Amino acid sequence: MAVTGADLIGAFAAIAAKMAAERDALCALDGEIGDGDHGIGMALGFGAVREALAELGDDAAPTEVLNTAARAFLSAVGASTGPLYATALMRAGAAVKGKDVLADGDAAALIAAMAEGIAHRGKAAPGQKTMLDAWVPAAAAAEAADGSFAEVLAAAAAAAEAGAEATAEMQATMGRAARLGERSLGHRDPGAVSAAMLIGVLAETLR
């Protein structure tokens, strides 16, 4: 299948709707081990992305869509999540630069680029109970998958979901949750959960 910039704009609109719907649940989850505002940041950031992308034409190239999304998210979210997702989206844009449409092989490149951007910006590693515990498995699954754009994203989404669930068994060693030590056990990381939601929506909309 071929994925256009317009398709990506539609996907980001769906992500914005998902984050708005899950805002309170994500905040409650974050309240268990963090500041309790993760849902607000994700809803605000992707709401800004949706508004910024609405100003682009349907002929916008994928890179333009991703770069615009990066700038909008960063402008809207000043907390750590802002730079992380801005970097992820910029890396994704660079990965598909010069392409008018995305082919099946570009799905893994997008997910891998976002995971690499988050890892680079956040200086984190898998196992530290962060959003990377969803993004890294998603990237690995996408790169191992052999199929259509939709099939690759479906594999990534399943791996992200499993990775997010696995964070409940991890002790946080990075971020605000790290101060809780063993008390962070038994709680899923909100960043990993929202990452799984994001990748899941991509898989659903870009079929």
C-alpha cells in the first residue's frame, strides 16, 4: 500500500482524539508514580499537532507533515515529553525525506526512527521503566516483520502493548518515578502506555 501525507494527517487526527479520550486515565496512571499530568500533556500536544496539520494541504509530503507535527508538539508541551516526541517526529521525517508517498518498507523505518529519536534525546535505555520500553520492542518487531505497511504496524503495536504491560514488573531507575524505588513496582509506566496507544492508532488508521 502507499501512504500519503494526507493519510498521515488523518492518522494524527485520530491520535489526537485517542489522547483526548484517554487523558484522565493517563493522568490517573501517572498519578501513581509521577506528577499526574501525563494525559494532559499528550492531549495538549497532539491536539496542537492536529490543528497545525489542518492548515496543510492534502498534497503535503510525509516529511512536511512529520516536521510540522514535531514543531507543533514542542510548542505546546514544555515538559520532558515535548522534546522527546519532537525529536522522534523529526527523526521520522528525516527517515522518509524526499518521498511523496510511503511504501511498505517505510513503516519499519518510521517506527525505528522515532524510537531512536526518543532514546537519543532522553538518554534512557530499555528496562528503566520509560516510554522506551514500548518503543524499542515496537521498533524491533517492525524491523523483523515481513509484510505490508499495515502488517508491520500491527506487529509494532502488539509489541508496544506487551512492552507497556511489562513495565509493571520494572523498578523505575530514571525520571520522577525513580525516587520511589521499589514502590514503583506494580505500576505501568504512563509514557509506555501512551506510546502503545499511539502506535496502536497508527496501525488502525494506516491500514
